[in-house]
Amino acid sequence: MKTLLLLALALSFSFSTEDELIIKMTKDISSVTTQDSGRDIKIIRVQEVSHKLLDDFTKTSRPCPPFCIQSTKINPNIDTIAELEIFKFMKEKITNQKGIIIDSRLKNWFEIETIPSAINIPYPIILHSKKEKIAQIFKLLGMKIENNGEWNFDNAKELTIFDNGLWCSQASFLIKGLLKYHYPSSKIHYYRDGLQGWKLLGLTTVVHKEIK
């Protein structure tokens, strides 16, 4: 699997200039640049038209429960978005430090492969931590604790949250935990297609820890 991941990365970065890109995101968008671990990452699509996924994301069927199809509308007050909206989010929110992309999966999955610029907040942390721990996390997301102890979300960052994809419930668990502690639903976006949808479009991913 390590070889496959490295191959995917190599294919993603094999075309470095806009003129060389044959497979674009849209007819007007060739690439998107974002920040990941302090470095610029150019997101493009794999430029090999015969490229196919060869990892676990090629699977079509998993036992349900727990791997059941997720609702398109995870919450009536939360926007469900797709890839083009994520590109816009990266450009308008990540660049200006007004937004964060959150990988809600367990740490080992995040380390193996994730979407560029994503940080990892595994869903069990929000579901099972005490309020004091939640407050620490929310402060990192821009929340302010007033002198009277109230949580002020006026300057809290917008969040785009994802997991493995259409059959994965980890993002829904994380979002429910956020709402439980009154993180504003207007500042939460749900990327339902998740990493599987991202990879099916041949989009660049990053690896934070190689498989030995």
C-alpha cells in the first residue's frame, strides 16, 4: 500500500505547470494551491487518463451497520458541500485563516492519507471528552471564553468536516458533538463525499506518516 500511495502522489505532481494540465477541475480551474504543514501544496487531478484506484476505496460494499449510507443533509442548518466548494473554501477561508478543514477520522487513518490542509480532530475526542477539554479545542478554533464564563463564537472559524465518504459516519458523529456544545451550525460545512470522493476525482492527497 505504501507503494500505491507514493505512486498516487507522484502522478498528482507529475505535471507542474498550468499549460501541461490536460485534466482540469473545471474548464476554467486547472489547480488550487493551499497550505499544509507550513508548505504550499498544489492540488491537481491525476493526469493519467487510464489511472484507477487500487486501494480500499475501490470497495463498493461494506457491512451496514456500521458502514451505512449517510444522509445528504446531515443537519437542516448545515450546508452539505462538494469539491468545488472546498476549492473556494481553501481560497477564501484557509488562505485568510478564517476557516479550517477537519479530518474527523481516527488518527492512524489521517496519517496514512488525507486532503491537503486538513487537520485531524478524531470524532471520539469531541464525543467523549469533558467540557474543559472541549473548551481547549474550541479556543484553538477561535472561540473566546468571556469573563463570565460564556463561550463566544463570534470569531470562531468556519469548519469543513469530512471522513471516508458516503458510507462513513465519523463526520456526522463529530458534527453532532460540535452542535452539542453549541458550535454555530452556520459555521459548519459537511463534505459528504469524503476522502473516497476526493480520490475518485484523482485529486492530490498528502501522507503524514509512511507505512512501514
